[in-house]
Amino acid sequence: MNELNHLAIIMDGNGRWAKKRGFIRTRGHEKGANVVEDIAEFCIGNNISYLTLYAFSTENWKRPKTEVDFLISLFKKFLKDKESLLLREKIKFQTIGDINAFDDELLDLIKDLKEKTKEFDSLTLNLAVNYGSKDEILRAVKKLVDENLEINEANLTAHLDSSIPVDLLIRTGGEQRLSNFLLWQASYAELCFTQTLWPDFTKEELGEIVQKYRKIDRKFGGL
């Protein structure tokens, strides 16, 4: 039975969920944010150590300014609202991506929550914000050059935002692509693409996916 140490999810389908119901797109993002708590609790209950969620990509800045502004404000609200959950459940909060693009208020919220949860170990919740895998790899290479280190697999891995290999990567919403998400870390991940839109994604469906994952014969390039 396969161990599941690192679960990564591309949370896709918020806009389509809202459109199907005649709502504005931002309503879908609000509903989607509420799903995170259930998924985090599932991970804790099933001994999954790392959960990485694709929240805001480097490409998302291309969306209409009103939607980008809303996503930033929603992120701030999420951090404030979920602080009690993180503290209660002993969840360590981390981010991956270039957070320096955000305003001071958001940066302070991120840094404060990281500091308050840095000793927790029931689950590490990584939010990928202003994240793109190509950008992450480029930043890692630049660090190696600046530190005059040999550019090899071990050094590059150690200088990424996250060095933990992904075991299972799920994308909701029906699309079948990785969208510049954890390309290095997910090189041997099992992939699952579900038609379910993120706001409708449940612990029960996740449980079924995980059950199937545990039975897969993972070869990692071998026989």
C-alpha cells in the first residue's frame, strides 16, 4: 500500500461553478475557499503530512483587475478566518511562490501566520501564491549562481520553494494539464483529473481517490 506523504491540488472550477448558478465569478472563489478546511482535516485524519494548494499563479495577474483585487482580498480574509483552525489543529502554514509582489498588509499576515505556526506538525499547509514552477526553478538556479554552487539535481532541489516530492496531484474542474504547477516536485507523482468543480469537491471524493492511489503499483521509472 502506497504511503501518501505529499498531496497537491490544482483547485480549478470556481468561475464555472458560479456561472452555472448565475452568480458572479467571485462567488465561486468564496465557495471554493471554504472547501480548504474540509480537505485539511481529511489530510490530518489520514496521516498526510503535506498539502499544497494552487491558490494564485504568476499568470493570474493577467485576469481582470477587479477579479485580481478580489482574489487578493479573499486571500487576506482566508488567512484571518482560518487562523483559529490552524492553531486548533496544529497546522503549520507555509507559502511557495514569490510573495514579494503582494502589498504590505498581506505580507504581514503571511509572515505572522508562519511565525505563529512554525512549530506545528500535524500537517504542513503550503499555499502556492504568485507561484509558477518555471519561475521557481529560475529563482533556484539564480540562488545557486549567487552562492557559487554547482548546478546539479540535489542542489537545485534544495533551493526550490518546496523540496518535498509530490506523491499525488489532483486537478479538479475537468481540465487535464499541470498549468505550471510543481513540475519538478511532481516528476513522479500520480495524477488524477476529476470533472468535479472545486467548490463541489468533498472529503468523500478525495477519500475515493486516495484509496485508488494507495493500490497503484508505483514504479518510479523502474520495472
